Amino acid sequence: MATWNLEETSCHLLICNGGSCMKRLGEEVTQAIREEISALNADRLIHTTRTRCNGRCADACVVIAYPEGVWYRDITPDSGRELVRRHLAGERLESHISYSFDRTFIAAGSSAEGTLKG
């Protein structure tokens, strides 16, 4: 297996392939994201990693984007492709964010943002 050159990588997508996510099309989401990255010739810009359970089973299928630290919920193959396009444009897929490390939280099913206390 070759070592991935990360010098030009600007985004790392961690795609949950735990049990609940796999029941909610985790494999199809993984393939759709990887196909979109290839179709946009962005292989050197976005790296993907399949993970085991990320502990957010109610949010399945979960995708986490770094270095932004954005946790996405309810990702489907179509929204996964859109997520790739948004991140390449320096944007987020706002409708699917459940948490972001910039301390904003969007409750599932809510469009209102709030600041976490802590």
C-alpha cells in the first residue's frame, strides 16, 4: 500500500462505517464521496478515511471534516457529493451540521445555531 502524500491536502473526511451508519448507506456514502472527489480531480486536496463507530449512531450516516472539526449527520450519497463540492469551495453543508469545533451546535432538525456553554 502506498503512502498518501498529504502536502496539498486541505480537508480530511472521516466517514463512519460503524454498524448504524452501514445500515444507513455508509458504504454507498463512502463510494459517492470518493467518486465525487475523483470526478472533480480533487484527490490531492481531500483525503478520506473510513472509521469505525464515532458514537453518534442517531445521526447516521456521520461524516466528520477536518481541520474544521465539523460533524455532519444524515449524510446520503447525494448529500455526500454535495459535501465534497462545498468543502472544495471553502463552504459547509449547513443543513447537515450537528456540531462544529468553532463551538457552534445545531440541534438535529433545527435550523437555529446556538453557542455551546462550557
